[in-house]
Amino acid sequence: MSQVTASQGISSLAPVSLEGTAGATAGSGFGRLLEEVNTVLQRADQLASGYAEGKVGLTDAVLAAEHADTTFGLVMAVRNRALAAYQEIMNMPV
């Protein structure tokens, strides 16, 4: 995955990182990831509104929308995988 540079005018579109801090629990890491995804989605909405108002270029708005779509798709895939694992565990005979 390539990182967008600040010279391209869209420095706020940094990739979502999954790195945890020392001593962090799995729940706090996923919660932080959801906060980052929410930030990416809000930024895409802001750029779309800015484009509608004529304040933001089309390229910036489209890149933000695609980044948000990809990020949201990743989170949904993780959620679906976790849900499938949970259902499989719950269906195991004891």
C-alpha cells in the first residue's frame, strides 16, 4: 500500500495503521481502529461537501472516498471473519 504524500495536497489520507501500543488489550486496539475508520469516513464526507461547495478538487474528493470505501471494506471483512469464528465456536459440541 502506498502512502499519499503531503505534496499532493491530501496529507490527511494516511493509511490506517494496526500497530498496537505496549500493554494494550485486543479490545482497545480494535476500538482504536474503529475510531480511525470513523475519522477516515468523516474526512471523506468533509471533502465531498467541500467539492460540492467548490472548495476542494475532484481528485482529492474521489481519493478520499475510495480510501474510505477500502478502509470500511477492510473493517467489515474483519467483523465478518470474527463473527464467523464466534458462530463456529458456539456450534462446537461441549
